[in-house]
Amino acid sequence: MSSSSPRSTGDTPVPPAGLTRFNAADDATARTTLHEVCASRAWGERILARRPYATTDALFAANDAAMADLTAADLAEAMAGHPPIGRPKPGDPTSHREQSGMAGASDALKAELLELNLAYQEKFGHVFLICASGRTGEQMRDAVRHRIGNTPEREREIVRAELGKINRIRLTRIAEHAEGDAA
């Protein structure tokens, strides 16, 4: 059974336990939870406003709609919540988990990625953002090498798509998180 196919009792779908808790949380708690998913306040408010969610798919649809509506300033705010690839936030298990592909990277690869990150940031004015989950250090290096040649407009749309993927992974963790489990 997948998280997007909820159990049902008769004709009424039963959302996963974590999604039920998220739906029932007070606005301040839900807002804090959403901020851990995406640093954009506009995105969080859009997700919050559409509660309750009957299914994880409904939550994903809200994410997709909210992502499509983000302005350049909203995207910048969202990106500010992400550390550079190869430098996860100290003490942040989500950041370390998402960038695990860099864990075994050589010092040479880490240095090259740092150099590429700085060049990318100089060109675009923000951190290189990629859905790093499941990617190797080499794949992330190759992606930044390729994307640094993009126009700012093209790169903004790629960032929007990558951020949407990251949000989906994080929202899945919230929806599937059983009480007492580590998120």
C-alpha cells in the first residue's frame, strides 16, 4: 500500500497517520512543520489554507499548485533555506540525509563542487539547488556544470521544479510519519 493510496472505510479514504496529525495540528504548529519543508512563507500559507488533505496525492497537488504560483522573491526565500551541495547544515538530519550522496566523495570532488557552487552563486545570485536525494556527488557536480550555462529565466524554472521535488520528499515524510517514529 502506498502513501498516495489511503486505506478506506467504506467510501471515505483514511489518510496516513502523519497526514491526519498534520491536518489536525493548530495553525502555528502546522506552519512550523511546513517551514521545515520549504522556507517560502507564501508556499507555506498556500499549503496551510487548503487543509485538511484527504490523501497524500491531494497534498502533492497543493504543493504543485503553490510552487507554480511562487514569485521570484518567493523562490529566493525558499532557496535561502537550503545549504550548498556538499555543505549540509550542521546538526540537521534532513540536510545530511538529502545530501548523503556526498558522504563518500573525495576531497577533490568536494573542492570542485565548492568551486562550481561559488561560480553558480555568482552568476545566479543564489545557491545551486537540486533534489540531491539518491544522487551521487559526481551526478550533482555534472548537474551544476550543465546548469551553469542556463539563462537566469531557464534556471529559475529548473529551480522551481527541483524545489517541488524536494518538497514532495519532505511532505511524504510528514504524511507517513507515525507518532513516535523519527521523522
